[in-house]
Amino acid sequence: MDQIQHTLTLGSLFDGIAGFPLAAAQNGIKTVWASEIIDDCVDIVKKHFPDIEHLGDITKIDGGKITPVDIISFGSPCQNLSTAGNQKGLDGEKSQLFFEAIRIIYEMRGATNGKYPKYIIWENVAGAFSSNKGQDFRRVLEEITKTYIPMPNSRKWAASGMVRSSAGSTAWRQMDAQYWGVPQRRKRIYLVHDFSGECAPEILFECESVLGY
């Protein structure tokens, strides 16, 4: 008997113009819903991904009542974390919306007895490593893992790393757009959390090829 294969599903918070859904589609992952409040962005997504359900304002979403998905992605607002911003960090008016994403994720986990989401992907500016002397990135890790995470002895976060906790495994890696065919240096942090085990480092660090970055 052929084994039934489950198609992975994605929910995209702070969706913008569907960067994560585009990447998902290219890898056989179906995006079920998205949250975005800028009308022009929503119009673009509706044109290219007409089947995506639009949930609107993230502050009004109950994670326990929306369709459960395997993966939740979120590039939360970076204005207060960027070195070019006001550097108020996660307590800033925009960047504190990170906590709304975490709320939704754990509401879904609670409503599904810990089954969904299985993974989360967080993207943000490299300035998140140094914001508030590194304390903001520590808070990111603690909110995701619900575990105390100490600062490194160096008081600086490495460009790549991982932690394990009772909530699973978490890995992060700084990437630069110039190595993906974009004619500019654009450094971003990508973080993967695997609620079910220790796959986060495998997902983020292990390549299928020796070519490229």
C-alpha cells in the first residue's frame, strides 16, 4: 500500500507581498492563510495567490480559532530593531508586534493539544542581534522556547547558532541577499524552531549541494 504523504501547510503573519508563500509554493508547501493590513500588499497577494485566506490585523486574530497549519512564518516589524531605526527594540511600537505572533502560535498549540504548528520561521534584520545590548535577541529566543536563555559569555550573539529546550530545537543563521543573486548586501536573520524534536539545525544548516553560499 502506498504511504499517504501529507502536504505541508503554511500560515504567513506580517505577510507583505507573500515572500514566504512564494518560497513555500516553490517547495511544494501550500499557504492556507495570511495576515497583512496594507491594502496594496493584500491586492498583490490576491492576484498571485487567490486561494489564500486573508485574516487581516494580527492583533485581532485568535490563534485557537484559525485553521491549524504545519508552519507559521513571520517577519515581524524591524523598525525598532534596525540600527537605522530608533533602537527601542522589542518594546518599540512596531517591533513589539513580535509578541502578537508568539501569542497566536501558542494559542494554536493549545487548541490542537500541541500538534500545530510543528515549525516556525522568524525573519528579521541583523540589528536584532545587538539591539538593547543583545537582550532583545535573548528575549526572542525565550519567547519562542518558553525557556530561560542566558547571554553568551562574550555578551554578543554569533551569526549562527542553536539552542535546545523542552519546547524543541531552535537554530538561527544570518544570511546575505548578495549570495542569492540580488545586487546588494542585505543581511537578515533567519530562525527556525522545531517543536517536535531536533530538526531545526538540519533544516537551516545542512545543504543539499556544495554549491552556493
